[in-house]
Amino acid sequence: MTSQEQDEADTRLHHQAAQRNGAPPPEGGKKQDDLGLSASNRAVTITLIIGIALMILVLMLPYLSNL
């Protein structure tokens, strides 16, 4: 058995022991991921709104200069 196979076996044993003990899976990381995803979505949305507004402004410049 190679050292890599031994490491995999150890990992499986620890995982099974945690499941047998009835310990709930850690959910703190999951909530943090949701907050990060929400912030990322918000940042992308704001960036898109600003970009679209600037494109419309640039397209409207010839018409605004005639006023």
C-alpha cells in the first residue's frame, strides 16, 4: 500500500467516525459562501448598470450636443 492509499484510508476513516458520532456538518462555511455569492451578484449587477448607462450616454452624445 502506497502512502497515498494510506492517506485516503485515513481520510475515509475520519469521515466515517464523524458520521457515526452524529456530529452535524459544519454549516458556517455554507452561510459565508451564500453571503459572498450575494455580494458578488450585487457587484456584478451594479457594474452592469453603470456600464449600460455609460454606453447609452455615449450613444446619446451626438443628440445632446445639438441641443
